[in-house]
Amino acid sequence: MICATRWRPSPERAFSPRWTMRWYCLIESKAWAEWSARAKPQAGRVMAVDHPDTNQDGYVCVTRGVRVTVRSFYLDDQSQPEDSRFVWAYRVRIENQGAEPVQLLRRTWEITDARGRTQHVNGPGVIGEQPLLGPGEHFEYTSGTPLQTPSGFMVGTYHMVVAESGEAFDVAIPAFSLDSPHQGGRMH
């Protein structure tokens, strides 16, 4: 299953922080089951979902039996709004709900601020590790990101392999908002 996002600035201003975000997700969640039962989608058709699964666990997406859950937290003590420095931490949980061991080899992030500027971050593993997850196992880590604006969002991909066969596949990291009390209202 694949999650992806598309965003576009509001028509009033070229890079307004008031994004229009649409979620194109086929996710294994109670929210998806309830929404799809009401929408009655046609077989084989991708449906647009206005919101990701944002239950108390955070933003969630499942790809090929790998569930990724993300929660973000604004770090007031590390931010300096007067100098346009805003910092967030994010906590990620990667769960192997599949039947085969999988290994995370690389990650790719797109970090977009309220002005529409996007940073691309690529690298091996996460926090210096390349976790191998057997069926039913999970890995959690915390990382962070600074922005020059009081809001933004992140989305990404984990590049993984099936441990036994070496088959490569990508796991979607759900888009999640980076909100702060300095943005004048929740934008994402």
C-alpha cells in the first residue's frame, strides 16, 4: 500500500502557509475502514482521503505489512522565534506486521516550510542504525528538524529489503505537520 501527499498553496498568495493537502492513502486503519464504507469506492480505484489516520498514536501508514507511525512535537526550549528558528522533534515507530524479516537500509525525507521551500534529506539507515525487523518486531527512534518558519510538514520513504530474498521495496512515511504556537492557528 502506498501513501503520498500533494499540496498546493492557496490561490490567494503564491506561498501561503495555508496548504491544501490531500491524502492519497490506502491504509489499514479504523478511520480508513469507516471512510471507505461510506465512500463505496470502485474496485481498483484510488480514493482521495482528506485526512490521514491521526488517532492518538499519530500519523499512520502501512506499506507491504510495514506500519509507520509518526508523532511530532514542537520544541519551545530549542526554538528562537525572534531569530526565525523553530525546532521540532518527531518520534517514529516502524512495525513489521508482515510474515518475513525486513531491513531498513536508507531513508529519504522532504521537509517543507511555510514558504514552500523544500529540503531533501537522504542517507543510510536512521539515527546511525539499519534495523532488521522480524515478524512482529518494531523499532522506535526520535529525531528532529529546524525550520525558519513557524510551520511546515515532512513526508518521506524508507528504502527496505526483504532480508531473506534481498528484494528491495519502499515504505511510505506518512506526511505529518510541524505546528507551533507561533503560526497564528493550526494550519495542517
